[in-house]
Amino acid sequence: MPFYHIAPLGIKSPILTYHHANALKKGVLVRIEVRRKSHYGVICGEVGKPDFECKDILEVCGIFGDKQRLLADFIAKYYRASLQESYNLFTSFKIRYQNAIFAPNFAESKIIAESKNRAESAESKTQAESATPTESTAPNNTLAHFRFYSEPIAPLSQSEIISIESRLNALNTEQQKANAFIESKNITLLFGDTGSGKSEIYFHQIARALARNQTALLLMPEIALTPQMHARLKGVFGECVEVWHSKLTSAQKAKIVQNLHQNRIKIIAGARSALFLPLANLGIIIVDEEHDDAYKSMSSPRYNARDLAMYLATKCHIKLILGSATPSLTSYTQAREKGYLYRLRGTHFGASKNFTLESSIGALTPKLLESIARTIDSSKQAIIFLPTRANFKSLICMNCGYGFVCPFCSVNMSVHVKRRALCCHYCGYTQALPSICPECQSDSLSSNRLGTQQLASELAAALPHANIGIFDKDHASTHKKLKQILHDFNTQKTQILIGTQMLSKGHDYHNVALAVIMGIDYVLNSGDYRSFERGVVLVHQIAGRAGRKDAGAVFIQSLQAEWLEAFLGDYEAFLRYELDSRSHNYPPFARLAMLHFSHKSNERAKAQMLEILPKLQARLAQEPQAKIIGYGANAIEKIAGKYRYHILICAPKATQILRALETLGDIDVDIDALDTL
């Protein structure tokens, strides 16, 4: 009788050993008893007979596909997650199909009905041995068999292919060159200016995949983008398109998964979790706005969907397109060095932009109000951007725009009001809170921030006849509210839309004539090693929303206007500048990992960090050029009643970091950390 290591799902448990009468494959989903309760688990592999008594596997329920098993194993090893956490990414939604639950949310399932006794026929034996799911006979609200793969998809007919091709927009000469380059590569970074027609190239590549009897996955960073993209995709490809994101109900998700298994869906457009759906014969993955931090999970497993897409593309020979008008410095550098960068220049719309830079920060100045009033009086619309990174405050000179930089890390320091100090959250360097600017000797130092609601109130008082909307996570808390905000703006019911980073996420507003960027200095001086990159990306992305159809204007308030102006028309020039300026302790020159320690007791959290610190230093000493950059309390010292500490390490290769962490036990680690404050 074979014995198996099994990772229970949805509960905190070590790997357990069970036995079964038949041979089962790795990745099989089974039902097991753990602490007198029925749970689901995934087979990790066959093992020898142990020297203790083992329980039987209660039921064989299904199997994960090859790509899913490959991805789950990689996530567990690379991101130092448990197999339970990795496989839960593929099973974290409730599924109802006909009268049975096919894939419950294992973490939330409290009552699991006993399955009916089944007469063991020859057919059921074969199914169990090959680890394929059986036909469900479970009554309503009982657990039934669920398969995590699909049957081979039915090919499109020639008439369907011709119909799709007839609905595609013809590519211009530059787009054709980009399309040909993509055809010649397995992975492409499509660095295309705003309005250069990247989406049209995506659609042509999706059409080619469908013609080859393959499916397609289009990842987007924000669910706010999905309604618009869904409409465009359906207009070309018809009813074989679906969207996937966290705001869908369990019933909606159930319907999508059911249609995937019945091969009614050939294209999925969605947020990062769509990567874990069982798409059969996946032929192409497109990661739009590849630079966006939303692809990175901030909770365990702390994966990056963009990087996982690259892993799948490499291992499974799936075509991958990374698209952005403002690619990350790391992606740009890697693509240029490895020969998969394509630069798509120009704008599909051909509209001009007029830039105005005002040496101010976060204020409705007469010049700005005049620009907004002139825009809405001409029956055009305006968008106003405010940054969201208000978790900490940086100190800025209101006279010259000087930001207080750590002398050891080349990043801006954060204000600690209680300690009356400026602190670097990388190396721990601290200095007294200054009273004057060392650059211009002015005493106009500020760490104040302006919020969306406050700005809307001030703008309503100044322009009482204007229809003003707010587009941030508070006001777009549900999918219904989000769609309503976008509908009101697209139908011009809203004249001025004030928003946070959600405004920058690739929306196509044809009537926007003015884009206003306020408070960008707070991003540029945020204290993160990517603060300049984040700031310039936001400027380019927000500016790209204006003038999509007719001439547009961009109004930027910044005390660093002269510095910004050098990069307004050339993001690639900024990438070259940043590559020369960035410390070699940070990407793209090095890989980062952030070790997190938290506890309700400040002393215990700090003690956890100090206990690991010497062990980690000893391990890193064995890895060339690997080192600890800094450690100490986090910028946000307390969240949800827990005090937080960290250790930030870097090394030329991720394998060096992983080797150093091997013997340190179960530590909360963020590999390839993006948020280091």
C-alpha cells in the first residue's frame, strides 16, 4: 500500500503522511481527516512506509494540471511559502456547479458532509489510479469532485477565425514591425509610448493564439481597467471572453470556472489572481502596465505575477508580452541586456500636449484654477491627481523643494514627530528635525499633505458650478461604485475627476483636455530607493490621459520642476539617468529580500529581529557580495496592534539570498521586495 506526504489546505498544519490503496500522482487533490475533521489536501509525493500508524486518504477528488503544479512548487521554493499557501492560490474561491460545491474556500469551510459510499467499480479504480476526477453524485451542499484542468479545447472554425480577423484594426507600419518582433521572440518587453497602439498589437497576438487553437491570458494591474478592456475584447472576439478579479461574487467566479472547464472561454482578462485559473492550452500571456506594483502580493505568498508569468513563459514555452509606456528600470535593463526589448515610438492619436510647470506644491493657485475653469468652459474634462503614499511624511522645503537625503543611502528620510527626528528606514541613520533648509536657509519646511476630499471641497468652493467626482479606493470600494464613477465621467456627467494612483492605470478618456498633477514632490521625496522612478512614472502615466483625441494640456505643480522638465518628453532618458544614479545595492544591480518581524509587544518584535541578525550575518558572510543593508523599526512602526521590525538584505543573485535563509527556520520573508519602508 503506497504512502504519501500530503499538504493540508486551509489550515495551519505541517506536511502529514497518509496511505491509499492505489497509486496517486503528485498534485492530486484528496480529502483527509486532520484532528478529527475532514479537510482537503494536495499530494506532495510518495514516501516509504513510516514507523507510525497512518490514516487512509478518504477520497480522491481531482488533480492539478502540469503548469499549476510547476507554478505551485516554484512559489513555495522561491518565495519561501508553504505548499499549503501555494496551492491555496489555485483553490481560494467557492465554486457551485449545478447542485454541488466543486471547489470550496477551504479556509472557511466549517461543515463538510460525509460523501456517499460508492461501490468500487473497475472504472472508478482506473480513475483513482490515474488521479482523474469522478462524476459527481453528491447532493446539494456536499463536496463533490473538482478537476483543476480542462479537456483539450475545440479549435475555432475557419469562418470564426475570418470573422475575428475582420474585426481587428489594421496595424500601421510601426505596429507591424513590433508585431513581427514579438512573433520572433518568446518574451518581449513592448516599451510603447502612450497612445502608440499597444492594445491593437495585443489583440493581433491573441487572434494568432486562437487561430493556433490556444487560449490567452491578459493581466491588468487594477480591476478598474477590466470593464473597458472587457468591452473592447468582446467587440473583437465575441462571447469567448471573460474578466476575473476580486470583486466578483462566488457565483460569478463559479460560472467562469465552469465555462473554462467546458471550453466556452478562450480569453481571460483580469487582475493578478487570474494567473492561477485553469486555462487549457495556454498560448500567450500579456502583462499590461508591467511596471505596476499591484502585480506584487503584499501577503504570503509574496509573489509577483509579472515574474511568475516570465517563469511560466520560460519553462512552458508560452509567448509572453510585457507592455508599458513606462517600464520598470529592472525590466528595461534585463530586456535590453537579453535582447527582448522593443521600442514602439510615436502616438496613435497624433494629438499634441502643452506642459505647464508651476513651482508650487499642493495648492489651488490662481493659475491652476484658471486652467481648470477654461477647460470645463470649453466642454472638456479635467483630471487631477494626488498621491496616495501618506503612510509616512517626508520633509520638504517649500521654498526650493529640497528633500532631506540620508548621507549613506541616497534616499529621503522620514519625519518622526514624536522623536522630533528624521530617520532613514534603510540604514537607521537619524538626525534631529531641522528648523531651516540647508540648501537655501529658508524656514519654510513642511510635511503636510492634501487629500482628495479636502481638494474636492476647496475646488467646489472656487468653481461652484462644476460637477466634481472623486476616484480613489474609498469612493470606489465596490465594483458597482467603480463602474458608476467611470460611467459618470465617460458620459461627461462629471467634469472634473479627482483621483489617486487609480487615475494613472491606463484608462482611455477621449474628452480629457487637462491633466493636473499635484503633490508629486511627496512621491519624489518619499524615502524609498525607487522614489524618483515612481514619481516620473506617475507623471508620464497621468500626462498620458490628456489629449487622447484632441490637443491636451498637462499642469504639473512641483518645486523640482526644472529637474522633471528634462524627462517629460523622454522617459527613456530618465531610465538612463536613474541607471547611472541608483546605488548598486538595489535592483537592477542586486536582488533584495526583506525579513519581517512583528509582535504585539514592541520588545518581543525587536528581540525576534536581534535573534536572527547574527545568524543571518554569519550565513551572508559565505556569499560573495551579499550583505545586510539595514535593519530596525519599520517606517510604519505599528499596524493592527503589532509592532514591526525588519532586516533588508541584498545580493547579486537571488540564489545567494535563498541559500542564506535555508537554515533560519520559518521567517516571514519578502523576496524581491518592492515596498521597503
